[in-house]
Amino acid sequence: MSQHLLIAPAWLGRSGLWTLDAKGRRKAVDAEDIGLSDELADRLESWMDTFDGIYEEDDEARSRFPDAVEQLAWEAEGVAIAEAARAELGAAWTVTTDLNGWQEMTKP
């Protein structure tokens, strides 16, 4: 049975990694929990640190990247991380991304 990994950022202190059960429910996991390399875990942590850096705790609706170029670069890195995770995990895993869902959380 294939396992499903979702890469989707969430605010402060989350790894951005989720496994999905058969009903699509998310469970937060760490890179080590699913067997990703230390190198990829460090890359993911750096990517999430960038995301955490835009968080406006006092007003989540203001949480945005400074400009479109920075957001696109961050999204491209997320896609690259997903590709690296696919390569490391192999055919037993499906790896998907949701790199824009966080914007729904910030809508007033």
C-alpha cells in the first residue's frame, strides 16, 4: 500500500510535512519519522524558517512575502524539496504539495 506525503507549510514550529490517511486526514510528521536524509531535513527546515519569517503573529492576514519574486523563489524551492523527497522515498510513496493553502488561512 502506497503512503502519501504532503508538503504544506503551517505556522511556527511545524515541519511542513504531513502524512495523509485513507480519508485524507493530515498527521504532522518530521523528516526523520519517514526516513528522509539529514540533508533534506535541513533543507526543509531552512525552507520552513523562511516561511516562519513572514508570519505576522498580531495580524495573520498581513502575513505575506515581501514581493512576488521572493514568494515564487520560495514556492520553487518547495517543489524542488518535493522532488527530492520523491527520489529518497521511492515508489512506495506519493508526494504532493500545497504551497498556497496558507494564504487561505490569512484571508480576513
